[in-house]
Amino acid sequence: MTYTRNMQQAFRSIKVPHDFNVDIVDYGKFLTVQFYESQWRHYTDAERFKCIQYLDKVKKTLESLGAVVALDPILDLETPDDRARRRRK
């Protein structure tokens, strides 16, 4: 399954809450909806709830068009352990 023009149009028609960025990645047999920890952590609980509703709607919309879809949170922030390991190198 590839990310088709119909899927792209359906995805773009869904109203995005706030400035929430997601990426659709096509792995051939399935799609992922990627979202980023660096954005997520700055939202209030109410904003996060709207983002969850948005992610659910995106996933269901793409699935209704024949795609197999997974949500893929991207952990793009360093943890204290990551920083410590980097300093040791």
C-alpha cells in the first residue's frame, strides 16, 4: 500500500489542532503517523486531548481508505542519560 493522492487529500482535509505537526511515512505495506515529543511536552492536557482526537481521526481516515496505519511517537529530546553518554565519548 502506498500513500495515495486520495489519502493525502483526506489527510489534509482534517483540521489540525494548534501547530501540531505530524508526518505520514510510507513503508510500503503500512503507513505511520509520526508525532514529536518536543512539541507534545509543551501542550496543556486539554491541547493534548485535542491532539489525540486528531491522531485518532487521521488514523481512522487513512484506514478507511485501505491503509494499515500505526501511530509512531518520535522521542526527539535528549534524556539526562543521553547527555551523560555523549560527554563520556
